[in-house]
Amino acid sequence: MKNTKLFMFAACTLFLAACGKQTVKIMTPPDASNRVLFSAEQLQSTLDKAGYQVMMQQGIPHSPILK
């Protein structure tokens, strides 16, 4: 029983370490108000502290899905 718990702990730890953090893109409209820009900066700061790679971009997203 002890070996099973140890194995499960090791497997979960290895799995979580292998996942890694993803890149997050924060998009704001070109005519965003100061409040929206401030909120986006606060979100970026929080995500940076959590270990995510954050990209901020103003404008309309270019995606073949969005038309």
C-alpha cells in the first residue's frame, strides 16, 4: 500500500512537471478605454507572477475562424 501511494505521488508530480505553462495572449480593442488597458495590465502582471508567458496586443485578432 505504501509503495502504491509513493508511485501515485511520483507519477502525479512528474505529470504536473511535464505539463508546463502555456502562452496567454491578451487582446484589447484599438479604442480601449484607460480602464480596460489598466485591467489588461493587471491581468498580465498576475499571470506573469503565476509563471505564464503573456503577450499583449491591441487590435482585432486575425483568425480564419473570425470573419
